[in-house]
Amino acid sequence: MAVGAGRVDWRLELGTDCPICGGQDCWREIAPYERKVIELMPYREGIIVVARFQCRATGKTFSLLPYWLAPYHQYTVRSILLAVLLAAATQENGFGSLFCVAEKGLEGDCRATGFLLGRWLKLCLSGLHREHAELTRWAACDAPRPGLGVRDRLQELAGYCRALGIRGPPGILGLDEVLERHARTTGRFLFGTASQQRGAP
């Protein structure tokens, strides 16, 4: 990103094609917004400023969200994946349900519930399934297996992570490289769907 006299030249970052309508020089920068961000292990909250733009032809907006956040989620991808991988590891040890993992395996002030862990598992697997063809270009990922129970879906997620070189818990290693490579190669988020990509083929 090029910065001159305190301003960022977003055209160097985004190019001139509008990501909404595809028109040349159709987008313009509008006021940024603040977004809450939550990290787990250790728990902390913060605020980031996100650059925002508008398509002149349609009036729709889009943002430059960092690849380490999932669209429409306050928790970072690292936190989401770490919590779900912790659930996968504890399932192997007979720890119990996602609710038990949320209650006993995560920090109390993080407000994560078993229901939220289930949503995160769905978010992670739907992203991995959607991007499976791209991921298999650079990792030996097993084919998606629909219709599995929670325990098997957790193991499927752990298998994807092993194939992609993501290791954890207790920490999480290799995730940033995977997220950055995927974003750079495809222009999409691995986990979650940006508003301008919703409804796209």
C-alpha cells in the first residue's frame, strides 16, 4: 500500500476495477468504520479501523477487511480456529460436548458457548469445503465428507489443518501463511463471505 502525505493510494492496493460492478474507476473512498475485535487465549478486546469504499454505479459499499478476520465475526480467525481445534483435541480425550468444551476449556470472560463453537465449526468447514479445489493445488486435503456428526466434523477440520500445515492447540502455528496465501491467490476470505461476494457463483 502506498502512503503519501498521510493519504493511502488505494488504487495501488485495489486496482481500478470496482469489485462490485467491475467498472473502471467506479469506486470511491468513504468514511472508515471501527470494528470490535476479540482474541482468545489470552482473552483481549480491541478496536480496528477498516477502510470503506462505495461503488458509484450501484451505491453498494465494500471494505478492506484484514485477511485474519472473518467477515461478520468479532472473533479473529485465529481465535475461532483455535477454539474449534481445542474442541477436536478434547473430543479425542473424551472431554465431552461442545458445550462442555466452551464451559471448561475456554476462558470464562470470552463469552463463547457450545452453540457458538458449533457455528464456528460450521463456518470453518463451509469455507474449507467451498475452497477445497483451490486448497488441493498446494496441499493434499481429503475430499469433503458431508452429513457427518459433530465428532467426525471436528476430525475432518483437524485433518484439513494437518494437511495445510496448521498446528495447534495450545497455540496455533501456520495459520497466517495459509490465510495470506489463499487471500492473495483468490481475492476471497477462506472463512466467511464478504458482502460483495454474497450471491456470487
